[in-house]
Amino acid sequence: MAENLIETTVNPKQLKFKPGGAPGSFEVTVVNESDRFATFQLEVTAAGTDGNQRSDWYSISPEVSTKKPPGDFTKFHILILDTPVPGFVGMMNLTVRVFSLELPDEDREVVRLNLEAGTGSVVLKLELPVREFEEYPGNQDEIPVRIYNPGQLPTNVTLKFSGLDPRWIVDGTERHLQLPAGGQTSELFICQIPADLLDAPSQIYPFKIEAIHSNGPSSWVEGTFHVLPMGVVEFTNKPDQHQIPAKLTWLPNWRNPPVTYDLEFENRSNLHQQVSVEIQGDDQQQCTLELPETQAELDPGETQSIPLGVKARRHWLGRKKKLFLEAVGILSDQRLGTTNPSSQILKLDVFPIIPMWLLLSGGLLFLFLAWWLSGLNPNNRYFGHQDAVNSVEFNGMSQNVVSASNDQTLIKWRVDGFFNPFANPEVGEIADTGKAVRVIRYKPVNNNLVAAGLENGEIQLLNLLAETPELVDSFSYQKDDRVLALEFTDDSRYLFSGHGSGLVLLWDVQQNLDDLSSTVESTSKQPLRRGEFDFAVYALKFVGPNNTNLAIAGRFNQFVIWNLSKNALQRVDYPQGGQNDYIFSMDTAQLKPYLLATADNQGRIILWDMQKCLVRNQPCEPIDQWSNGHSGKPVRSVALSNGGCYLASGGDDGRMMLWPLTREGRRAEQFITGKRIGRSFNNKKFNSIDINVLNDDIYIASGSDDTQVRVKRTPRLQRLGCDRD
């Protein structure tokens, strides 16, 4: 028979306990019957429970005995604090297990526990599986909570959610449920963060879920919800260019007042920001800068300006100095990254004290030299138009370019004349229309006719093959309804016009054109077809083959496809715009008619695969898009080469850009930021761009507010893979 090393005595061996009443208790005496020192521990288990039963229903004192010599004893005091099995009433066996880490033996005793029905209050137990949540504005998150009823009676429970804006909680902040005795359940609160950043400031929100029930006091559990930062701080500068002195005079002027740039920051985020400015650039050493010592404090939605005073020392003689300063916006909270854009370039022209004209003698010689030098660069000549150039277009073989201007004239140019330093590229004036010309289009195939859309709503057709270009037809529908866009059908018979009123009209231009030498008579020609749209139409372009689908775009960033055969409209999901937002330009590639390029006044250029939505019945989605091609300024015109391998663009930053494309219609990685082809005088905006590929070169024509028509030439980039013979 094995030797018993532990002797255990329990007193009493039977007791009563009523949940909610006074604790029950019994004592356990443990005698060390071994031949060595030993410590003892107790464990109490209840019959009918699994191995994962809760252990907070009783307490033991002491938890572990001190080491006892052989023959010595320890008394343990056990308190029954709660029922081991929620909801149970009746007799239950408790097993007291005594063991020692120093002895291989253990002992067990049984205590009979009579559980009576409880009458005291019960505290519900709540648990949050996750206590910390975080989410961006506009998104949803689920907050689960578990509720447990340890009592012996069922209870009606009301869960109340507090701490967050009640409007954020989907289906309300209260839940009503019934829990049986010993029952457990889970509830879910769904939090919808508002998409409007002003309604969802970024911070950590503590919240509480409280359980109120009929059988006892309330209980609660707490957590936190972190609304993550989102949005940008817009950085603008007004103006971006100054000069010292502010006004130029004919006589020497020693005054040197400082100029002020207003650096404006608009907090379009949900995060409070402190904004400071750091001035960089080599030219700052030539300037004295004045910046406020305090930072701009910006709450979400707030706009503030930081004045930057700049003073520069003027030189006595010579040409004006062009100084460039870079103002960098620095945010106190870097979780949003940097401002948008991260910096602004400040331009400062510093004129000498003595005007240049006093240093030059022989005014007539100066004028002659200026005229002669201007003749060396055709792109810098002052012949041609006398006002802003609104539209340019190559003929089919890129031999000629036709331009139209606010000065009411159309001019024809020889392309090769732009590359001969001693030639005048201007062929001559085609017509004086009597009104500003907004848009021109060559008649396809023969290129023997030009259609001109005027400011007063008139459309004029001009014959280019006559010895003297002549007007052969004119028509209008609505007086003073600006013609902003024109598009011929491939067979040259019909012409679509887009107007400032939102009208899109279809005209039969073949009528009266069989005899181009006939005398123009007053006509009441009416359009064959009319579409009315709720936005000013700035761009028209056929998409796909057969002239079935006409893309129409303009004000409010509206973009629709008019299926002419079905007379059905399909709206394209374009970034939303307001009354001051416009899609200015569209173009397709002749050999890739489903490849479409768009440009808008938010600086975006987007390339679309329109086959997805016009043939496959899928949403129209961009292939590629970017908004940094023209420094975030409006892009007025885009043009695709016939093969769809090159895109040209012009905008308000005064730059002509070339974008080589892949076969799929995306920007080539080697030219992801584009290639600058030309600049206008004083960064005047470009209004129109056209592109053509001929032999080994790419030709790009442009018209701009500086009254100039330019033709640039650059080698083809066949190594990129798209443009191959």
C-alpha cells in the first residue's frame, strides 16, 4: 500500500450559499506527513463544469503555504463568493485538491455545497473583443460587444452607446435584448464616419457601452475610436510674380520698396495644423526676407495667409535680374505628408536704377537690330495675329497650318517656313470674319475647306483652293451663342457644332458646296439634328468607328456619349466639378479610335479606353491620368497623333508638352513627367495644340495668348515600341 504523504481535513463538509448574500466558507487543514519540508496549494473544482470554468467564484487564503517541516500543518480558509455554475439551484459537489511542488503525492476531499436561489442584485459582465478602433472618414467599422448574465434569473437588458456623435451610429445608439440566466450573447454597433472631413475631425474619441438591466446595477465597458487623418493642406501664392520697383519710369528711380507675396494655406483635411514657411533657393542671399514669427493656426476648413515681404538690392546698370525663391510649406503634423504642392516658386524681377534706354544710343538703330534679330527665329516674330490665337490645325500632310484668333482673322502658314531662319512662314490671311474666331476645323480627306466657329454663333465655310480664299457658306442657329467646338464626319458631308448654351447641332455642309465659286447668298439653313445639354459644350469628338458615338464635354466637368444611331446618352464617370470647372479639350487617334484623351482646368490629363464602355458594356475607366503635367494649372488643349503613340498638351503654365505613350495608351516610363517642347512669351497660356507625325519627325503646332503661332519639330521615339513603321 502506497504511503500517504499529505493528510487533509475539511470542516465543515457541507454548507449553504445564496448568490447575492453573505459568502460561504470552510477550512481545510493540511498536514505534512512526508520526511521533508514542503509547501502546499489548493484548487477547488465544481461538478458539472468543464476544464475552462471561471475561477473567480471562490478565494483561498493563503494562496500558497510557507514551507512546512515534517509533521507540521497549514490551515487554508476558502470563501464561496459566487455560484460556480450560473443559474444552478440545488446540491453540488466541490472537489478540494491539495498538492505540493516538492511531493509526488496529492490528496482530494469532497465538500457538499447547497446552492439556494439568489435574491441579490446581479452585475452583468461586458467585454469588448477589440478596445481600440481606427478608420478613415467615409468608411464603416463594426464595434462588437459581448454581454454575460451571471445571475440565476433572466433579465431585460438595454445597451447604450455613448461618446461618439449619435449620427455616426447606424441603426441608433440603443439595443434591447433579453438574457436568460447564465446566458451570453453579442451585439454589434456599426459606426459610419462622415465623408465630409469637416464633420469628422481627426482625434481619438473615447466611447462607452453601458448595460442597464432589471436585476441589478448597470455595468459598462470602455474603448477608443481613432478617426485617422485625411485630406491635404492646399498651398497657393498670390501673386506668383513681382517686380522692383512696382512701376517703371522713364527716368532713374532710386526707390526700392519691398514687395509682399501672400502665401495662402487652406486646410482641406480633418486635422488641426500649424503651418510655417521656409524660404529656399540660391537667390535668397540677394534678398532681405520678412516673415511673421508666429505660425498659421489652421482648423479644418480654415484658410490663412502668411505675408512674405521681400526686398532686393537694385543694381545701377544692365538688364533686369530674374530672382527665384522657393517657399516651402511645413506642417506641424506630418501624418498628412506635405502641403499640396509642397512648395511655390516666387518670381521677382529686379530692374536697374538707370533705365536701359538711357544706355542705348541711336533709337532707330536699336529698332532695326531688334527687327533683324527677331527675324532669325520665326517663333518669336511679331507678324501674324494681333490678338490671342484660339485654334490651330495641320492639314493632312502637315504642309500647312491654319490658325484662328480673337483678332477676327484666319491665317494660313507654311510648316517648312518655321524652320528656315530667313523665310516668312506666313502664306497669308484667309479671311477677316468680323468676329473673334473660337475654333477651326479642316474638312477631312481633301482639306480644301475650313470651318470656322465664331464668337457670335456663326459658322463660316472658307474655300482654300481658290486663288484668293473665299467664303462659300455661312449659317447660324442662335445669335451670340458662341461656337466652342466643331467636328466633321469622316465623309465630310456633315458638321457638328458645340455651343456655349449647351446646344450640339448637326449641319449638312455639302449643300451649296458643289460649286465653290458660286456667290454666297443669305440663307436660313437649319440644323438637321439638335441636342440640348445642361452645360456649355467645349469639346466634341467622335469615338470609335463609323461616326456613331459622339463624345461631348464641357462645363461642370460634364462628359457624355451621344449614340447617334440609338439617340441615347451615356454619362461617363468623370471627377466631379463645380460651375468653374471645365473639360476644355478631347482628341482621339485615327488608328486607335477608342483611345480618347481629355484635359480640364484642374490640370488633369486623362487617357481612356472607350472600347470597354461602348462595346463591352463596362464602366468607362481611365487607362492613365495625371495632374502635374502643367504644374497643376489648367490644360487647355490635348492632341493625339494618328497612331496614338504621342500626346501633345498646352496649358496655362505657358508650356508645350509631349507625352510618348505605350501601345496600351499609357505614358511611357522613360517620359513619365513628359518632355517640354516649347514655351510662350511671359508664360502666356496656350489655347490650342495639334500634332502630326511625318517621316522621321513629330510636328507640334500651337496657338497662345501671346498672339504667336508656333510649329516645333522633334525626332520620333521609335525605340519605345509603340511608334514603329
